[in-house]
Amino acid sequence: KITDIQGLSSFLKYNTPEAIKNNDNPFIIDKGTVLSCRDNRYDEMLFTFIGKKKGDIGDIGDPDNFTIAYNEKLGIFCGRYSFIPDIYIPGKDEYFSMKQYGPDAGYNAGLSFRHNDDNATRGIFYNETPSMLVLSILVNPAQGQVSTFNNLTWFTEVMDHAGVQQDITFDSYQAINDYQNTGLISLIDTDNMIPGAMVRFLRQWKTYIERDVSTDDPRMRDTYMLITFYFLNKTDYRIILHDLITSVKVDTSRYNK
């Protein structure tokens, strides 16, 4: 099972809707189903799990409705998409999806939408409000040794139809480990030493990692750190993260003895 090998089995075990476990019929969407489609342009297999329809308790933001992507070249589950269609129609480089008539289709009922359209506005599906881009990266530099995480340096490339926008990068970030949490930190391009302050050199950005908000030992310290970046794409940007560099100090104290 690729879900076991790629570490997604626990997520699917706890988030697959009960309706799908008991009945999977793609022609009766309201009872829960799994849909799939191949995206030939990006070598991805898309899997949409539908367990709740709009109007059901917990449908908004509930993981019972989600779309995940498996990249065949990389051999990994590479991410999640915010669109939840009722039908996929595969194509060569593009593919189509649509919402059927029903309580959650709204104004999009019966309309088909083309994906991978180079002329479309990025980040918008089904004429809805742009979804937040969420990118989570696991940082584990010292092979299980406890480390203190100090600074982040990253190289982003943000483009629109006018070209590269060098003064734009992620909006915010959050760092967590098993015991600590920085909370959501808004990134601000400034030389002032304030929470979320970042500085830019060419396309490279740098910020110091904020401290934990929940413990008496606030420095972010553990064998790993999960860093999540957020970007709300309101203006048809394409954003690429090329590099992420984490400045750490391996603790030589009692933690690693």
C-alpha cells in the first residue's frame, strides 16, 4: 500500500468518512464516495474524499471533505487541494470537474471547470474566494539530537503576468514541535526588531524564529521543528519556494546525553 509506505495511512484511517467505509458509490454523492482523476501535466493522481455535503454538521473545514494528490514521478503524496468536485472528466494536459445540482453547488451547479488553464486566475476554484496556500516543512537537521532553532532563511520566486515581484513572499508562518508552539506569526518587511520582522536581500528573506508561547522555556528546542508558511493569493501570483535554510545549534547539554 502506497499510503503505508508514504506515511499517509494514519491520516486516512482517522479522516476517511464512515459513509465511504460502508458505501462507496460515485453516482450517489450524498452517501459519500471517493473520486479520482489523473493530472497528466503534473504527473499527479487526485483523490477526492466526500463524506459530508453542505448543510451537514461539520461540513465547513471538516476533513471529511478533502482532495489529496499523489505524484507518480516523486513517489509521494505531495499535497492537498481546496476544491471538492462531484465529477472529474480527464483530458490530455487539462482536465475538467463540476459540481452537480445540490445544496452545496450554489451558483456553480451544472457548470464544468477546466483545470490547468494558463489563462485562469491562480488559486481560485469554482469562482470562489482564493484559498490560503499552506506549505508545511519538517526540519530535522541533527538526526534525533535535540537542537535549538534560531533563524529561517528562504528563497521564494513570486511571479504574475507582469513578471517577478521581488518584494512579495509568504504572509505568515507558524513553528511547532511536540511541546512548543510559536503561534501564527505575521511576516513584516522591516529592520525593526518586532515579532515577525524579516529582511530581504535580492530574493532571499530572513527572520528569527519566534519563541514558544506556552512554556517557561520559550526557545524552540526539540529534535525537529514543523514550520508552516501561509500565503493568501489574492492577485494571481505564482509562488515557488526554492530553498529553506534553518539556523540551528545542537545542544551539548543534558538533552543529548
